[in-house]
Amino acid sequence: MSGLLGARTCSSPGEASDLKYPLGTRLREPLTEARFQQLFGDEEQVQELPTEPVGPKLCRMWRRPASACSRPGAWRLLQARLPPLRWLPLYRWRAWLLGDAVAGVTVGVVHVPQGMAFALLTSVPPVFGLYTSFFPVLIYSLLGTGRHLSTGTFAVLSLMTGSAVERLVPEPLSRNLSGIEKEQLDAQRVGAAAAVAFGSGALMQLGMFVLQLGVLSTFLSEPVVKALTSGAALHVLVSQLPSLLGLSLPRQIGCFSLFKTLAAVLTSLPRSSPAELTISALSLALLVPVKELNVRFRDKLPTPIPGEIVMVLLASVLCFTSSLDTKYNVQIVGLLPEGFPQPLLPSLAELPRILADSLPIALVTFAVSASLASMYADKYSYTIDPNQELLAHGVSNLISSFFSCFPNSASLATTSLLVDAGGNTQLAGLFSCIVVLLVLLWLGPFFYYLPKAVLACINISSMRQMFFQMQELPQLWHISRMDFAVWIVTWVAVVTLNVDLGLAVGVIFSMMTVVCRTQRVQCLALGLAEGTELYRPLRESHRLLQVPGLCILRYPTPLYFGTRGNFRRILEWHLGLGEGGKASPKPVAEPVRVVVLDFSGVTFADAAGAREVAQLASRCRDVGIHLLLAQCNASVLETLARAGVLDRVTPQQLFVSVQDAAAHALEKLVRGSSVWSGSQEVLH
């Protein structure tokens, strides 16, 4: 404190050189913002903190694209847009190739049954799930930055897309369709699903990439994403009950669809098929234990046990040898067309109808994929580019929609499987594509007799990780009860309403919790730690010193229209200001002569907040209180200047730190305060 008390203003220009090394000297003058810029800022900077003219700023913005047109700039841009140009020359062929091959084949084997199963969730024939397990995986391997990410079909997106498809192309009430009518209905639904993929890819994700909106993924917090996927898993489970029981029921869509489906299933239980119920029970009895074994012995197994493909082969052989489809009317997959579909532009006439569905699907795609990619990037010490991820998923959905694919994204289950099997880079996706390609070209007929009940069991068993996310709730309650509330509200909204509305409710509630927390902050009064120049909140210790006549306040939240009222009430209480600037009845030992506002926690200020500071400055001037501002960042200073605060607060009242502002305040109290003798006794 002696350094602050003994500080003196430099009397000659020669002494100013010592100020450039304040750590090497014991005494220095308090630094205002203008003085700091003069000593340490760039020579081009103006000391009065003016707003930069628009012309030079625009010129710099135009120079950036021009610099990218040079040969090195073009090569860097090409490397950024085609990541294999960066990682393929550094690929460690001997160390990584075997792991990528094994992981890719393992994931490809899982893609085959899961792709067909998730196609049923989308209300399209199973073969289109195989297309969605091929084209998007191939495209992401060329454009994605997540080395350990496995893309393709995803249950949550399939469920959301299926709801849109059922709304756009509802099944006739008679439900007694001829073969030709069934083919026409399937073709219309495939077109609707492809249109949703086109809309989410081209209009949403590519549009977000052009606008560089990869930062939007931060608005989908971890509790929102986990509650969304967990609630959607319950929707998947309930939606598969008719297939498990062999019931032919219309799919329920809209709000309360989960409860409507449960009611319809309970009402139709007497009509369930014993054969399909037996197949479902046996399939779950095999798939669930195999999933548990793969998780518990993850480190000991050389590669995860492919329970899905084993179940598919066993069920197909059993159905073929026992003629279950003819004897017991068991629903089977049927013929899978060989090769690829004819490229076809989705119907643009459907775009206005699917925009409302494309937006939440695009957001969920990016949120799940970006969070998974970031998690494994942190684990294996590399970085991803969120905007490039937008481009990768946007192009993936756009191009795959030409081949009748439905929306796709990263998958929780297959990504974890790829990592456990030893995958290292995006090259594993190419091996996965080879497996799916073999099925599409040659092995498709082997799945003719596959019961659809087995695909429903695969859908349910793949939800294991999402169901187990509820185990994190006790820990979340311990860490943050606000995040716990966000999780519960989102989950209840997803389960009660539907996935789309539940996502909207979760995001809005999550943002409202942030806004509410900024409005409930407490302004901290600071005191001096004895023997130091540190100012700490007075409530932390009773040994902190408070100078009579000096009030130092820290406001630790943005200053905007939602917090301006709280800011005004807090300052009036601390400074003893009532209505119209008159003194309030607050009891104080000495009247406040100087107030220092620490704005280090004010990350931004809007017009309403800046005007509140201007009004505060006027009221302080009217009652004889000297106002000092400390540690304002550049954007806050610019906003305050535009609001006219600098007409009421001179540059000599803006300081770079609380210590400098306090030193200036003490000098002012020494020179003109009648209470200084008491303050001197307290400090010494």
C-alpha cells in the first residue's frame, strides 16, 4: 500500500521512460487508459479511443480474400477444404493401416443390419438404409476433420425424419394396399425423406457454413443433447413395439405420440403374433448380453463381437428353413435391389413443406457430430474445424439425397465401436464402405428372409448407450443443479411432446437459465488486503481494509437491457442514492466521495446498459461523487463512448486496473477530503 500512497505524477518528460518498466520500479503514477495507450500501445492508435473509420476496416476485409488468391493461400484453402491433403501425407502406414482396416470392416458389418433397421424408423424400405450407410460415409471420409468419427444412419435422426415422412405421405386408412400401390407409397416416402436430407444439407448446413455459423453448436449444451438423445431413445423403443409383437398399426406422429402408440399397442395386444414375439424375445436375449460383453471386456477383446450380424444370419436361416413367412405370416425384409439407385434430384416442390423439419434435423446432426468429434479430438490430441464439419455434413446430406438417402450424421454406437476396434483416421470409413458395397452388389439376396422383428430388436439394442445416460443424473445434480434442471426439462419435453418441440423447449430453457443467472449476480464491494496492492471482496475476510469515503465495486456480468435495472438498484444502495439523486436512508460511516467501478467482468454492454452508466455518471456528478471506471475492455469502451458516457467521464477517469484507480482515488482524498485523517489512521 505504501507504493500506492507514495505514488507521484511525473514532473518531466524524462521521467516517463521509467514508466515503461513498472515492475522494475517501486513507485509509479496511476495509469489511465489514455496514458497506457501512449506508453504501451501501437503508434497508430489514437489516445482518445476513437471509433475506427469504416473505410480502412472494409479495405482490410477485402485484402483477406485477395491474399488467399496467391499460390500459398490457394493451397492452404484447398488443404482446409480437403483434409486428406493434410493427414494422408503424414499417414503412418505400418502402424495405422491394420487398425483402420479392422475397425472399418467391423463398423461396416454393423452398418448393414443397423442401416436396414434404421430405415424402418424412417418409414422407407430397408435397402435405403444401406445407401445411407454408404454414400455419406464415403463423402465424410473426404471432407470431415474428425479422425475417429463414424457417420451414417442415426436412430434419433431416423425417428425425426420418419415423423416428417409420415406427415408428408400418410398411409391410407384402409391399409389394404396392392403391390403396385405399396410400391407407389414407398416411392413417395423415399422422395420425401430425400427432400428432407436435401433441405437439411443444402439449405441449412451449407447455408450455415457460408455464414460461418459453426459457433451455433455451442447453444446446444451437453445436458440438452444428452437429454434429447435419451428421450428420443424412449421414442424409438415405443415405436418398435408393434414390430416386436407383429402388430400392424399406423404410426403416431405429433405431440403425445409416445403415449398414443402405447395405448394402441395395449389395445391390440390380443392380436399380437406369437411367432414374431418369440423371434423378438430370442433376438433380444442374444443382442443385449453381447452388448454387455463388448462393453465389459472392451480392453480384452481383440475386436468387438458382431452380435447384430450373427443375429441377422441366424434369423435368416431359421426363417428360410422353417418357412416362417408363409406358415406364420412373419414379416420379412424381402428382395434387396442390387446396385445403386438412379441419381435423381429430390422434388423441389416439397421444400416449403419440409423446411420446418429440416432445421431441427440439421441442428441435431451438427450438434451430435460436433460434440462427438470434439470429444475424441480432445482425447487423442488433435483439433477439428467446426465450420469444415458443417461443410462435410452439408455436402454429405446434399449429394446423398440425389441417391435417395435420408438424413445422416455421426452415430454414438458406431463411433465408439470404431475407436474400440483400433481406428485411427478417416481411412477406416473407406473400409466400411467396401463392406456395404459388397452387400449392395452381391450379398443382398442373403437378407431376403430376414424378419423385420429382428431389425426392431437391433434398433432397441442400439439405444443402450442413450438409455444409460440417465445414470449421470446424480453426478449432474452434485455438480450443477441448474444443468440438472435443463436435462430434466428437455427430457420431459422430448418424451411428452416430440423430438422437434422437445429440442426447442430445451434450447429455450437452457438460454433462459443463462439470462436468469446474469440477473441474479451480486455486485461485490472490494477491500484492500493489508500489506499488498490486492483488492478482494469484503465478504471473503474481515481483515480487509476499507478506506472511508472510497467505495470500490466489481460488477461481474454483462451490462445489457436485462441487467440494467439490477445494476441501477445495486449502485443506488451502495452509493446512498435515492430517487432523483438524493441521498438514501442507507446508514454509512462516511459519505462516499469516490467510487471505483471494476468492469473487468462486464464482457459486453448494449445501448441500454451504456445509457445506464451515463445516467449514473450524471447522478454522481450532481451529488459530488467522483466516478472512476477500471478495466473496461475495448468493446465496452466503444459502446460507452457512443452512448455519450465520455461526455460525462473524462479520459482521466478511465484506468487500466483497480489498483491504479484506487491510487488515484486516494490521492484525491488526500488532497481534498476532510475524512483523510481518519482514513490514514485506518491504513497505518
